Amino acid sequence: MGFCIALQSESGKQLGVISDEKNLLTRLLSDPDWKERPMLASIDKYGDTTFNSVQIEHFLLEWESLFAKAITPAEISLLESIKNMAEKSLLKVHQYLVFIGE
């Protein structure tokens, strides 16, 4: 199984969850350049990675680059869903986008 991506409150309550059951993100996130895409490069596939509202804006800019790597409709749909969740995290204070690794 791949990542679970959650929108969480400050208390850790999950406000939404996306499961990458087909493990599509592993290929899409493979070998990011630390200098060009530090947000994507920091996602730990074995641990949890949390992005706050300051980081999300940078994350979203880097996330757009993954659409060029997407091949299947399932990959594009997953990228769109995560992008939407990331954008939603900006609507209220103390909401976080969390990548929960394997």
C-alpha cells in the first residue's frame, strides 16, 4: 500500500483522507531534485511528513510539476485530489497536510 494523505487539525483530528491504494505516488515522487523541489524531496515514504500553511504555498508550486509525469487518468485524479486537499488546508488556520508513509 502507498501513502495516505490527510488533512488534519492542530489536535490531529483527520478532516479528510486520501488513500493511494495503488501506490501511484511512489513513481511520481521518485528522485526529486532537492535544490529545485525541496518540498517534494522532503516527503518520507516510510514516515510521516507534515506541511503547514507557510509550506503549502511552496508545496503547491512544486506539486504542479508532477502533472507532467502523470501517465494514467488515475494518476492525474490522485494528483488533483491531493492538490485540492492542499488548497483546502489554506482556508482555515491550524490545518495541516500530512503524508502518512508505509
